[in-house]
Amino acid sequence: SQQGEEDPQALSIQEGENATMNCSYKTSINNLQWYRQNSGRGLVHLILIRSNEREKHSGRLRVTLDTSKKSSSLLITASRAADTASYFCAVIFGGTSYGKLTFGQGTILTVHP
Amino acid sequence: EPEVTQTPSHQVTQMGQEVILRCVPISNHLYFYWYRQILGQKVEFLVSFYNNEISEKSEIFDDQFSVERPDGSNFTLKIRSTKLEDSAMYFCASRVGVEGAFFGQGTRLTVV
């Protein structure tokens, strides 16, 4: 499949630690986005990184993109219990920036207080 | 902060019945989407809508599904004859341009 696929599937850490989630995909992308989903709730857009960018920051979030390896990572620094959620990468393939998002299976992050 | 609104939050319907899921996208957005998420599975694309027409649809979006933007503000997904396997969370999303999509809180559809 072409979809973004995350690993690990589940991650359990203590408050204050950093959490790193990875995403891989198989064909060229226009951009890659990370979303967060609290249990039973909607998806919240966290950050978008374009194919010509290598790194982006937003608050405690840092996203990297390596197009040669077709992979991205999301780092959450100094995690909090409130960061407990599922995190999904989603890619837009090809030349258009307006196409559909293709989601991975997600990483379930649990941050213990 | 602007948000995408979906109603109802939860709908229970009998198999074979028609359902309409409603969405109010953010007002200046141009691109509209429906996605679904079966419990415990990944979020799947259903359909995208731009300039008053479907721009792309997935294999899931068969003849039982239709979308409409009836009045310039609402964006609806209709399932004509629901099946048990249509039970899922349905998410509406909209975007204005090249930035990320805004998702609604979802409608949980339960077909019994």
C-alpha cells in the first residue's frame, strides 16, 4: 500500500519524557501532516510539512521529513498526561496539495503522570 | 476559533434505512471531504468535493452514497440503504487551501 504507516503502534512513557513516532510511505508526496485524536473524538491538525521542507517546529512538537527515506518523525518534548491520544500521519500524494489525505494506522501514545 | 460542525453526534438506524449526516464546514473553505473510521481501524477517505462537484471518490463511495452542498453552507453525506458494515465514525473536513484540513467531531453511525 502507499499509505503512511506509523511505528510504534503503541508507546507508553512517563510525564516529562520525550515521545517519538515515525511514519513511512512508499511514493512521492506533496506534503505530510500529523493529526491527533483523543478517544472517540475528531482529528485535530497538528502540523504540516511540505515535501521541500526538512524540519518544522510548533511549540513542543518537532517534525522531520526525509524524502530520500520516505519517512517522517514526530517528536513531542516534555510530554504531559494530556498528550495521551492517538497520533496519525497523513499524506497527500503526487503533485496536488488539495488531494485526499491518506492516513496511517496511528500510534497510541499513553503518558503516565 | 472557527470549527467544522457535524450533526448528529450519534445516530442509530435500522439496516436498510436512509441516513443523512450533516456538516457545516468553515465558511471561507473551498474543499470539503468525508472520511470514515471503523472502530479500531484507520481513517479512510470517502469523497472530496470542490466547486460544487465531486473531485475524487474512493471505492467505498459506491452508489449507496451521495453528497450534496444544498445551500452554500451545509455539506451532507447520504447513505441510501444502510448496511451493518456502514457502522463507523464519519468525519467531515474542510480546508481553504494548502494548509491542513479542519475536521469535525464526527458522527457515530450505528446500524442495527
